[in-house]
Amino acid sequence: MDIRILMKIVLGVLMIYQLGFWIKDGIKRAFNSVDRNIVSRSFDWTITYFIGQLILVLYLTASGILFGRFIWTGLYLISILFLPFTVIRVTKALRSYKFSPEKIDLFNIFEVLFISVLSIYAFAYAFYNPLEAWDARSYWFFRAKGLFYLNTISPDFLKNYSYDSYPLFLPLITVFFSKMTGAWSEVYSKSYLFFNMLGYIVIISALLKNLKVRFLIRMLFLSNFVFAFQYRAVNGYADIHMALFFIMGYFLALLYMKNIRSEKNHFLLLLSTLFLSSSGLIKNEGMVFSLFFFFVVFIYTFLKKRRDILPLTLNFSVFLLIIGHWAVFCKIHGLHNLLGGVNVFIKYSLSDMLFNRLPIILKTFFALINLFHFIYFVFPIALILLFLKKVKFDFFQKFNAFFIIFFILIIMGVYLNTPLGLQYHLDSSLDRVLFVPYLLLLLFNSVFISKLFKPEIEKQV
């Protein structure tokens, strides 16, 4: 690979980080108000980078819709404006850093090396292979290619697709990196997904640390996550990116609810809102999941701390404002998805659903199971032990269990009533719609298994 291309992609990553720089101090304050253990430099940088992606998408959307073209000059000026602040911050951090051999953490060093080895495949695929997945190549990245050459958001261009109302989060990020490399390429235009993948690993690792998951169990589930998701993450599927952004917003909201008595946790709610909004801008499913989750958070806040209803309402307004602009755009220009005009509430008889359709769903599900999906079977064991009063669930586990069951029921309901051919619908989507419950199961099961073991002598990191 041309080293100059790599440097341009890295420069693009740094520019996006610059866009999220304004929220950097708030990130530290938010986590320090509830839990200092979760904040590390890598986690801090990762959150800043992903918030920068949202700002980039909103900027390109606004310029493309309001001015009829992407205004790149303004983007470059914004990045340059924040450059001195970044240089000052990095300089201060380097000056204040003091190397101390006794502070060397062998567990962290091993984890970094472990993740680096696991990520070699993702790096090689992202930087050396063209797209293979049909959805990625023929839909998401072909849209990005059209936006790149048109240099604007054209409703007439989007209407050429069956899912023309799908949001443009990933296509617009792809357009930006194509602009950075100077040309469209099926290989290099997707290379930035490798850095997204690394960010997801950092986030999952930080969440497992915060949940006090033991080191060896954390390594087991991290490797499970990497092997199960790295191919899809760097191959252009939007589903895994939607799921990870949703999980991050979900976890931040849980931290807010867990520490709802604190007077300094409102920034956690804002961070959660931004990630849930990003999830809704990646795929419409993320918007549906986020709306329901906001409803649950609202009910919980109303019961526990009513004076926080106003901040929560303001955050929900921010959420609606961020995702609402795309809904309004689609409504004005007549964009709709494949099911537009189709009765999605087809009623099948109960006997047909239970004895004809449900066996097909279960058969397809078990056909997808492989070595990396063992976590699906830990959850029912945990529920049985809970019923027998052999284990106790904490706040996080209770909410996680509730949403796992909720998502499973929603997925089952969609397939039981789908107006499309059932087997076709299952074969083309089931493995992808399971991403959100899979990640919830990963967090739930890692905590559950960790608590089954007696306290270990090994250091908790």
C-alpha cells in the first residue's frame, strides 16, 4: 500500500478528532463525576473521535442540503481553528508525563499486544482488499461514490435505490476520506473503517473494565468480539456500526441512571444522546431502538428524580433535532424504503406463527450458530440461576436482561409478521439484526461469568 495514502487517511482521522475536540473536557468531567476508572487516554480519544464523526456528518448534510454542494473549505478552517488548542493540550500532557517503572502495568501491555495481533486481519482487509459484501458494495458505498462525484446530496440520485430513505452517516464519512485521499477507490475509501474497528475495541474493553470483569474473562470476550465482528466492521456493513454506537449511548445512559442522584452527571446524558443520535443516522433501526430506550430512561427518571425531567427533555429535543432533519428531508422529497406502501401488519393466525413460521426462524437461527456465538447459551443459564435464587443481578444486569429479552421479542415479532418471504427475509438479514442483542449479551455474560468465580488474586484492570 502507498504510504502516502495511509498518511492521508491518518490525517483525516486527526481532522475528525479535531471536530470533536470541543467536547473533550466535558467527557472527563462527566466520567469523573461518577467513575474515574473508565477514563483512559485511549477511551477519551475514541469518544472524541466518534463525536467528531457526528459533527462531520451534520456539517456535510447541512452544506449539501442548504448550499447544494459540500463546502470543504469551511471544514478545513474549522479543523485548523482547533489545531492550536490540540497542540497546547498534547504539549502539556507530554511535559507532565513522568515515566515510572513501578507504574508499568503488565496486564495493560499484554492487552494492547493481544488486541494488536487480533487486529492484523482487519488491517490487511481494510487496506488491501476491495469490498465483497453485496449490501456494502452495491448500496452503502455505491451511494457514497455517487455523493463523492456529485459533491452534494441529490434526492434524484437517492431515488434510484430501494431503501432511498436510509440515512447517510457512513456514506458521508466515506466521501470525506475519499476527498482526503484525492480519488474514489473501493479499497482506500473504506480503509478508515479499520480505525473505527480499533475504536470499538477500545470502547468494549473500557466497558468490560468498568463492569469489573476479570482480566482473563475480558480477554476471552474481547477476542470473541474481534473474531465475530472485524470482518463485517471493515467490509462496509452499516449494521455493526449502528449497533456499536447504540451500545455506547445505551451504556452512558445506564451510567446516568445508576448515578441519578449525582448533580454532575448531566453531561453523561448529553454524550448518550449524541451516540444514540448517531445510531439513528446510521440506520433507521437505530432510531427506533433509541426512541424506545429514551422512553425507558424518561420513565425511570420520572420515578427517581423528577427535577431531571427538564434536562432529559432538552436532550430528547436535541436527539429529535439531529435525526429529525433527515426525516423532514425524506418527507419533502418523497423518499421511502422498500416497504413503503406495503402493509407491514399482516396478521397471521396464531397457529400459523407457532407451528409454521416459528420453526423456520429457529432453524435459521441455529444454522448461524458457530464457535463465536457461545454467548447466546449463557443467558438462559443465568436466568435459570436467577429464578433458583443462586445469583443476584445488580442494576446493570437487570436492565441488560430486560433489553435483551425486549430485542429478542421485537425481532421475533418482525419475522413472524413480515410481509416479505420469510426464508428470504431471514437469510438476508437475521445475522445482522442480531448485532445489538449480541453486544448486550456480550456485556451481560462477561459480568455474569466473572461473578461466578471466586475473587482472584490477579490484579483487576
